[in-house]
Amino acid sequence: MAIGDSGQLVASVDGPAILLWDLRDPGVPRRIEKLAGNRGEAWSLALSRNGRWLASGDAYGTTNLYLLGEHFSPDLPSDRAD
């Protein structure tokens, strides 16, 4: 399991899949995404400090890097100019 700095984004493992959870309302966690890409069971997860990147390592030694959309970290300011 990996928890973002804000505590609002959590990643958990379901075999080779990674589940992303929105915990803005801790009493009612909401699954927001299911990520695929690991060949085997995911053994390790790490979220970047800004909540935009997720790294996973699986049972075969493969590392995957996911770029998460801004909607996964709603409390962080955007670095985009609108």
C-alpha cells in the first residue's frame, strides 16, 4: 500500500492490478481506478510527493511507472497555465 502526502490518495494491490482510492471522505472510500501492467503480483508501491507518479514492482522484478492524471490528486495545485 502507498499513501499520498495529502492522505487523500491511496494505492493498494489486488494481485497484478493496482487499485487507486479517493479518501477525501474516509468513511466512504471510493475506488477511482484499476491499473494494469504488472506481469505478476505487485509487491511494492510508491507514490511521488506530488501524487502524479506511481511506481510499482512485481514478483518478476519488473518496475512500472504510471503518470496519474490531476484528478487523482485534487488538493494539489496545477503547474499548467490555463
